[in-house]
Amino acid sequence: MSPANAGQPERIRLVFELERADNPRLYEDLIQCKKGSKRVNRLRTLAHEGLLAQIWSARGGGQVEDANGDRVRVDGGGASVTNQVFDEPLME
């Protein structure tokens, strides 16, 4: 970090490959977006919402900051149900 950037948060740059076999649901969601900024923004949104769901689930509800920076009250019960939706399928 140069002295001009001192005090500013470090920037993160990610480059990765995703094959359908790695995560079919995520792949199908992202492939619907055109290459470039639309796909990057969709991934950013999914990551942010997933992070909030984990926080809500761990806290069991309370107040969190939404994407606009506003504080909102949430019930943690919904996040645990959502997490179960994305679990492995039940074997019969």
C-alpha cells in the first residue's frame, strides 16, 4: 500500500472459474447474466445476501445493516429455513 492510500481499506480483486458440476444452482443463476458487469453485480448481490442470511441465522434475529446502509430489524427464523432449502436433497 502506498502512502497515498494509507488509511483506506484494501481493495479485493477476484478472478475465478466456476463449472456447472461445482455448483449447478449458482452456475445456472450466473450464466443467465451477460459476461462482465451484470454477472459481477449478480455475484456481488448473492454474496451479500448470503452473508446477511448467515449473520441473521447466527444471531437469531435483531438489527442488521441492509444493502442501502439502513438498519433493519429481522427475525432469524427465516434464515435458518432458507439455509435448509439449499441443503443436500433428502434421500428416500
